[in-house]
Amino acid sequence: MALEARISRAVMAGTTPPAIGHVQIYRNTVWRAWLEAMQHQFPSTVAALGDGIAEAVIRAYLERYPPSSPVLLDIGESFPRFIASQFSGRPLLAHIASADWLWRSAHVAADAKHIGPSDWVALTRDPYQPLRLHPTCYWLCLDQTQMRQGEGDLAAAWTAARPTQASLSGCGLLFGRPSGAVVVVAIDAGEGAFLDALKQKEALMPALESVLQQHQTLDFNALGEKLMTVGALRQEPP
């Protein structure tokens, strides 16, 4: 245990204690794995920052918040907050980082059956029955203040750095995993508010009633199509 403690301290401090000739190599290998994991999990953030600046920012983050889990997919949960603290003059960066993390969250979330179009039609006929969001459903939507400050097109900024992702435009993003791969669609403020309300009320009509007070132009048909596209709703067992 004493040797392990010395190795651990050396890895974090960057020093090589006597009689441990391979610690520096080990430390470099660990750091490279951490850096590559962060770059993989936050590709849109890296692109928005630029490769050189991004690596320096990631190193600063890892030095301040060294990973506590050996699982590389767990690294970076607090990175969006770190970005917000370091780039207060560029608030969209933190939202891009949050979107990157939500994509990762949808990717690793537990699977479950999701509601299909026929089930959605049945729900609209009985809108007070219980309705829960799917475990892989995550979303992020800018509020009115953020949009007025010029941060409006989060979807375009996030997808710009992802060549395999179709270009999107909107103030928010909705993530899901309906059939193995993460699917993303752009959402507007009303749709984001509906998701917030549904998470709290767990029924279609109460969620709609609360949202329509402030978002009278909510397009219910477009909303339903997006929810089905990403598999946002969980199918409860009979």
C-alpha cells in the first residue's frame, strides 16, 4: 500500500520517487489516456476552443479535478462548470460542453422500451395517464435571457464540430437512443419547457397545460414527432 500511495502521489505531482524508475512513463500514459478521453467526450467543445487551447484547458481541469474513477467514460462531468468559470465572456462554450456531456449520458444510459407512434396516438386520447421520460432522454435549452445575450443557436454551434451529425439549428437540443445509436434533434424554447414540465408532472395534459400558458405557439405535432424520433418516452410494462 505504501508503494501504491507513492506511485499515486508521483503521478499527480509529476515527480519520480527513488527506486521507481517507470513512474514517469506510467504518469505520461495515464495523462494521455485522460486527455484522449476528454477530447473524445467533448469534441464540439474542443473544436470551439481550438486544439491547442483545448488541450491546455483540459490539462488545467484535470490538474484541479483529477479523475476519481478508473472508467474513462466517467471523466469530465464537472467540465462544463469549469468552462463556465474560465470563459465567462463566452457563455456559449459552457452550453456546448454541457451538450457534449449530455450526448455521452444518452450513450451510456440504461436501456428500456420506448413509446412508438401508435402508443403516442393512444396517449393523446388519454392524456392524463402516467407518462415518464426514457432513461436515455436528455435535453438542454437556452432560456430567454441567454438567447437575448446572443447565445441563441446552440444547436448549430454544437453540430458544427461533428461531421457525422446532420446540421441543426435552434436554441436547444434533445438527445435519445431509440435503437442503439444516439439521435439528436433541435428543439425550441416551448419544447424544452414541455420536457421540463413532463419530467415534473409525468402526464401529458398537465405538462401541456403548464407550458401553453407561456408558449402559446407550441406546435404539438412537431413536438410529438421529435419525441418519437429520439425515443424520448418510456413504455411502461403492462
